[in-house]
Amino acid sequence: MYNAVICRYHEIAIKGNNRREFEKQLIGNMRHFLRDKVNCKVRQVRGRIWLEHPDRNALFSETELAAVREILSRVFGLESFSPARLVSPEMDAIRDAVAQMAPPVFAARFARQQTVSFRIRARRSNKEFPLRSKEIEIDLAAVVARGLENDDRLTVDLDNADITIGCEVRHEFAAVFLETFRAPGGLPVGCNGRVLGLLSGGIDSPVAAYLAMKRGCFVDFITFHSAPYTPPESVDKVRRLAEKLNAYQPAGTLYVCNLAPLQKQIRDLCTERNRTVLYRRAMLRIAEKTAHRHHCGALLTGEAVGQVASQTLTNMSTINAAVDMLVLRPLCGADKADSIRIAEAIDTYSISIIHAPDSCTVFAPSSPATSVPRHIADAEEAKIPDYEALLDAIADQAEVFPAGVAR
Ligand code: ATP
Ligand code: MG
């Protein structure tokens, strides 16, 4: 039934000079995701993006439309989209399209409910078109109602209709559509730079990465394991999470670092209760070095105030003070239940709950300190000979997985 898809984005985010950049990024991302999956043209025409079948006279198959729907539901920056039929910008062609497209959609509704309300919404950017928007709406309403004039199961509702038939008339074509699907909103990934996300196997950090992508950040990932004290499954899990998250962006790279050499030093030389904070400071420092090397402008964590012992204000301040780079914490004020809901929606939850020990749990103190002031952490780290060289070595030896793809 359809040979095009109308894609809509909010203009609020693109006011001013960055509008072109925003649109370029959005179209680039759409092309990336559609590539090899759906053969279509993607073009931007005044405030809308149109996906079109390469052959104007051919229609998309059901399989292609299902793929388009699945793909567009993952493209940040899009607000909604509607599969559409493009026809020549003439009233007869528009009427024919409505007459052909409406019956199956109405029949499907009538199969589910007693009465069905509808409305027509027309827009014309071609002001030379002989009918005005209102007149187009009245004309097409008559086409829909043809044969159903005395059927009181069909009603018109201009505010809250079950079915809205849209018609857009432009100079070069007219489009008719009957369904609108929500897209995820946000900003196109990449229009707000590149960040490095600290990805554990937990529930929160994948959600934090997702939220940063939604705000237009391209996310590379870094994870820490403690082989041989943590099993390979701990890293496999993170690789699967990175792969899931890469469904929302052109693939981010995963850096895998072994923290164990430093953890042994911390175990042997520092106060037991302070270990967790010292681990987390080391993670941030190694992440900062990695971010500088790969042109990431900020770090990203799944921390939320008050969630675990390392996330008291004092400990977060002490951890934060380890680096100069901006650290994004999108979950700062989130409840665990909020994170879980998002994790379920983006399908990372089922991976996150698989049991595999985290690097932070290696030599973990039975009772971690909830308040480690900065000067104490500094003094603890000063006890470790060649602390800085050890951090560099860990960053240097990172395993790199360009697309984070699981083995
Ligand atoms: P998560 O569910 O994301 O693991 P959490 O509530 O369990 O978070 P912590 O384990 O203290 O809290 O971790 C806080 C943040 O530190 C994580 O969200 C993540 O960004 C980072 N982090 C913790 N462990 C690791 C790790 N092994 N590798 C990379 N980052 C980590
Ligand atoms: Mg954790």
C-alpha cells in the first residue's frame, strides 16, 4: 500500500545555526541504519524527511515496512513517522489513493470495535493547489464515507479520532497516510559529540549510555575486569551489552581493561575499607586517559546519588576529583525502579541480571567506607609506587573491540 515513509522531527531542538548540522546528522544516522536492510532513498524536504521507494511506481513489501518500523523506532531525533503513498499532486490521484487505502484500515478497526471515528487532516505547502486545506478535508471525507452514508457506526471526530487520514500536498507530489507511529525523540546521535561510557555489567550503566545517546552523544565504552579473579563471562556480558546499545548508534568501540594489577597493589598497601573508592578513582583516571586518546569530550557513568556505598556525596566528590574531565551522570536523580524500566524497554535488563562478578567486587571490603575524604584517598594512592605508570600500562594494554560485537 505504501511507497514512502514521512518522518517528523521537532524543530525546537534545531532553532538557530545548528539546524543544518542536526538534519545532516539525523539523515546520516537514518541512512546508516537502513543501509543493507531496506532499499530506499532518504531525502529532506522542508522540515520533513522522506523515505521513498527507489521506483516511484513500486510499493514497499510488508517485510520492508516492518523493518522500517523497527529501525525508525531506534533513531534518536525522530518524533514520529507515517508510512505513506506518494501520488501526483492532483485531486483525482489523491482521491483514488484514499479510496484504495482507507477500506482495509477501517475494516481492521471495525473487526475490533463497534463504532469507528475518523478525521482528515490536510496540509498544502503548494499554495497554487486549486483546493484549500479545509476543502481537501471535506472532499476526502466524502470519499471515505462513500457507501457508508447511512451507517451510524462511522462517525467524524475532529479532536480524538480513531483513524486520522493525513494528506500533504506539495509541488512535486501529494502524500496520503493513515497511521502514525511514535519514534524515540531526543537528538540525533553524534550531534553532541563523543563521550566514553564506563560500562559495567550492571543495570545502570547501559541505561546511562542509552540516555546520553538520546541527548545526541555518540558513546564509546570502557569496561574493567580483574582477570584471573573475574571470569571471562564478566567481559562477555559487557560485550553483549555494548552490542545492544550499538543498535541506537553507528557502532561505538569497546575498550576492555584489566584492573587487577592495580587492585593487588591497593589490596596490599591501602586500608581495606577504602578499596572501593580507590578502584573507582582508578577506573575514572584510566577512562580519562583513554578518552583523551580517542577524542571523547566527557566521561559517562551510571552513578545515582545514594545507591551504594561508593555513591554517597563525599565518596562521589572524592571519586570525581580524580579527573578533570566532565563526568556525565544521567541517572543522578533516578530511582532504581526508573533504571529497571528503561533497561527492560531497551532490552539490556535480561543481560544485566545474569550473574557475573564485577571488577569492583574483587578483594571487596566487607564493610566499605561511606565517607572517604579526598585527602585520605590522595594519601592512600601515594603509598602505591609508580601509581601513574600502572594506570598508563593498564590503559595501554586495553583490548579494543571496534564494534563491541560479541564473539
Ligand atoms: P551499575 O548497575 O551500572 O553497575 P551500580 O549501581 O552497580 O551501577 P557501581 O557498581 O558503584 O553502581 O558503579 C557505578 C558506576 O561505575 C557504574 O554505573 C559504571 O559506570 C561504573 N563502573 C562500575 N564498575 C565498572 C566496571 N567494572 N567497568 C566499567 N565501569 C564500571
Ligand atoms: Mg555495579
